[in-house]
Amino acid sequence: MSAEMEIDFLASSTRALADPQLRRNFRRAMDGLMAKRAAMFPDPAEWTRLRALGAAIRAKNLLKLPELLERLEKNLTKNGITVHWASTTAQASQKVLELLEARGAKAVVKGKSMVSEEMGLNHFLEAHGIESLESDLGEYIIQLDGEMPSHIIMPAIHKNKDQIARTFSQKIKDAKYTEEVDELTAMARAVLRQKFLDADAGLSGVNFAVADTGTLCLVENEGNGRMSTHVPPLHIALMGLEKVVERMEEVAPLYSLLTRSATGQAISTYFNLISGPRGGGEQDGPREVHLVILDNGRSRIYQDEELRATLACIRCGACMNHCPVYTRIGGHAYEAVYPGPIGSILTPQVAGVGLRHELPHASSLCGACAEVCPVAIPITHLLIRLRREASHRLSGSTVLGAGEARSKLEDLVWSVWGWVLGHPAAYRFSSWCATRFWRLLPANAPVLKAWTLSRNKPRAAGRSLQERARGRGLPHV
């Protein structure tokens, strides 16, 4: 999301709720994803053990993160992979541009990468005369429509096949209109196959980076990621600094949790292990491999021992699939790269909780997200923490923008409320007024508007509890 764009979650979520087609698309998709995930974890005891193992691995790796990142760089360099560090998305985008321009690259094919979305990389490269084409089918669809991903795992989940058919017929040269899924996939494949051959460079994300072996792990289902990393002569991988794990043995349980939680698969179609560029005598693979490691606020999040759990996320999207808010408004309503429950704790910490203070409140706190999180991130607990941080900077807080969303009017209201509760006569008088005059308050009054947008106007009782007690001859309390 561009910093220049006005962000209004209330308006965007209201528009989403008013779109019946969007709600139908999400309801159908989410029902299927929840059922598939449940089928992958039929044994509660096995789920509990595997989840505990995954959570322990991520917690241990985060605890040792600075050391593991140094070890990762050392072993990647030993394997022939060049490592670049970027504090901000602007620095990361500039580094990618420098690598491409130094090699005269004019066309790039991209595997799926949420970090590249975080960087706004496609628009950045296009502004510098470099074509950047998404090769993941979902990413390709939304790129044609000029949209952001609506989901971490399934970027085009908000669209049905009719909408995709219209997009392809309008945006792909000489494409006919068809709603047959196989034909639509073939259309995209025909475009992408030639692009893989013509591309000067390939870009990808990273699911796990193994410190001890200097290996980059990529999880995918389509094979386009492998084409992006192996066919072009230059491969540039992008990752957030939290993606490192210590040992290869730790990847297996995390991989199992990821695929089963994300798409309800026991294992994905492809699992790529990249340990270096093409060696002497090898017939395929890139001649150069570079890794750009992005911070973008992660080191600040890391400093807080409680909020550090945010970085344990393995990007499975299960929290979104089970969230009653996300499933009704979709990802675009959040106006952020990372939507849903995980986005509601990550985005405010990256962009500033003062700027995105509405996101921690975009939750019913039902706990469904925390229950299905495969690495046991206490999402609801962190949402509550960020709600407090938005209006009150806590002692020792490192949260960006803490306290900036504090409302003087709200402070005044609570001060008056506290004073009334502390003075019995004032409390009795206010109760008497509320029971007699509440009907005179219009439903669209500013003090009630936020409530009555989706609820009936509150109704006060005809008499207060104390009046009822006195009417029954009970002693005054």
C-alpha cells in the first residue's frame, strides 16, 4: 500500500460488506479451506504435538536470530550466494534494481513473494523500465487487474472463474472468453512459458533459510517458482530476516504444518532447495544467486519479548481462513499487504500503530485465529496489547507510533464517567436522566453512530435498579 494513498478501513470494509458477490466468493472458498485443513489434522493429539514442536522451533530460532543470521550469511557466501542487507523497502528495491541494471536486465519473471509485495517491487521496476511479470497463477491474475493480493497463500481468492474469464479475455492478446478452468490455465501457461525463456532474471521469495547449510527453501504447487529460479541466468531471492531456521531437520515439521494448514495438503507439489548457483559441468540453474534480506521494522519488533511472537509466523494463512472478520470483508478491505489477523498485528507494528490503529480493533477476539495457528502465536493477546499501545505508550515500549491514536475526547468522557461513578448523587441523577430521556436521543447521534451502524439503539430500563429495590421495600445499598 502506497504511503501516499489515503487509508480508511471503515470505508473499505463497509464497501466490502455491501458486495454480495465478494462475500459469496469468500464464503465458498473459506468453507473449502477450513474443511481441507481439518481433514489434515484428524488426530487432536498429533496436532497438539506437532504444533508444540513447530512453536518451540520458531521460538528457539527467534531467540538465536542475530547469531543465526550471521551463520546464514557465512554459509550462503561459502556456497556462492551473495547476501545483501536492507533496512527499508526502499533500500531493498534499490538493491534489486542495481543488480538488474548491472547485468542489463530488461525483463524479470517472479515467483510468489510477499516480501516483494511489501516492497512494491513490480511498480518500482516498471518505473525504471524493467518488465516484472508474476508467474504464480493467482499473482498473474491480480497483476492483470492491477490489484494487491487478497490472501497470503491464494492472492486471487476473492475472484470466481467468471471474473477471471472476463479478465483473461480483456487483458490477454487474442484470448477467447471461456469459463473452463483448464482452458484458462492453458492461456496463462502459454504466456508465461515464453516469458521464462526470454527473462533476463528471476525473482523469488523464501519460505525457510537454513543457517547451518546455507540453503534457501521454497514451497510451491505450480512449478513456476522453479522456472523463475532455474531458467534465467540471474536469480534474486527476497526474504524477511525472520525466515531463518537453524538446522535442516527443523524444516520438516514446519513444512508439514505449513502445507497442511495453508491448503490442506499433506505435502506441496514442489519443494525447492537452493544451495548455490550453477556449478561447473552442470547443465541448468542460474549463473548467479543473490539473497536480499529485508528488515523493515522487524528488528524493532524483535526487541519486545512479547511482540516478538509476531515474527514466528510461517505465512500459512490459516488465521485468515478461520477469521469471521476476514471471511466477510476479504483482504483488500485491510488496505495492507498482510491482511487478516496476522496483518492486524504485523501491519501496525511496521507502519506504526498510530497510523493503523484501526486494525487491532478489526477483530471479534473470538480466538479462532490463535486456535488454528500452527506455531501457536497468541494473536488475540497481541491484538489487545496493540490496542493499548495505540492510545497509551507503555513503559519501555518500542512500538512505532505508540500513543499517537489517543483521543482527548475519549479521555474526557472516561474522566467524567469516573467522576460520576465516584459520586453517588451524580450517579443517581445520571441514572434517573438515562431512564427518562434515552428515547429522545436520535439513533444517528454522533455518540451512538458507530454503534447503530450495525446494531439497534440501546434501550434503557424504565427504572434504575435502586428505584426497583426501593419499590420493593428493600434497604438502600
